[in-house]
Amino acid sequence: GTDALLVEDNVAYNTFGHCFTVEDGGEVDNVFRHNLGALTKKVHTLISKDETDDEPSTYWISNPQNSFENNVAAGSEGTGYWFELRTRVRGPSGPLHPGVNPSRLPLQRFVGNVAHSNRFSGLSTYPGAGYNPCKRSDTRWSAAPCSASHHSPVPDHPRPVACCRRGSGVRRHAVLPQPRRRHLSAQQR
């Protein structure tokens, strides 16, 4: 896997299979910033039975310890942003990260991203493991499940994600964070 790479100001048009990706789940500290992915198409022949390029996403994210800032995913035959977070690192990187569970890692940064006109959804999480990050900072590479006795899911007030069948919505497979909002009194407005 690749770590600490800046992928910035790129345009990917009319591509096949997943477009902007972190592959095995062991990749961390990469920054995807101000990229445009448009017309991401499915492949007709898979390299192996473990691949999902026949359900393409413009941004295929296998480890949440990466940053996605101000990107656009438009016109995918699948999903705009797919958090396919498994319970282990796979592929050639697997032996380098024994016990790592990407589905439990906190999300590094995901802000200002736009998804539209995608066939299935704008954002989706992996249906098997889901996305259930841990709050403690020392769980970055933890294989241990979250437990109420020592840490809790992030953030303090999670909420379920609404289902949507159009390409700008979210497919529900996990609980995603609800941002904290500052409530203003009538006098402060």
C-alpha cells in the first residue's frame, strides 16, 4: 500500500472499475484533495472473485485513516464514495498489518465532498463489516472490538443514515457521525 501521498487537482473521466482508491486497507495518511471523477463504469471481467470493480465507485475507500477534501464524484455506474471497510487488511499488505481492523478505525477527514448523478448512491459503506469506528485515539491499529467499558463509538451522538435510491443519497449499512452543532438562542441570531 501507499502512505502519505497527496492526490490533488486531478480529473478522471470515463474510467473502468474503481477510480481513486486505497486498495488493501493498510494505506494511511493519504490526502485526496480537489479531484473530479466523472463517468466511472463497471468492468465486465473481474481479476478475482474478491474484487468489486463490477460495482464501481469513483472514490473507493478501504481505510478511513485517509483524508478526502473537496472532491467531486459524478455519474458513476455504482457509487460516488464507497467506504468498503473490511475487518482485516487484505491483499499483499495483509501480512504487514496483522490484526488491523479498518472498519473500527476513526475517519481522518471527509469534508466538502460532492456526489451527484451516481446510479446507486452518493455514499455507501460496506454491508458486511459496516463502519463502526472507535473513539479512543490509541485504537488506530487496534484489532479489539469497541466495548462500553473502555471506549465508545464515535462521535458522542451517532445517528442512523437515511436511505435513498437516487444517486445523491446514502445507502445505510452503518451508523455515521452527526456533526456537533452550536445552538444559537433567539438573541444570538
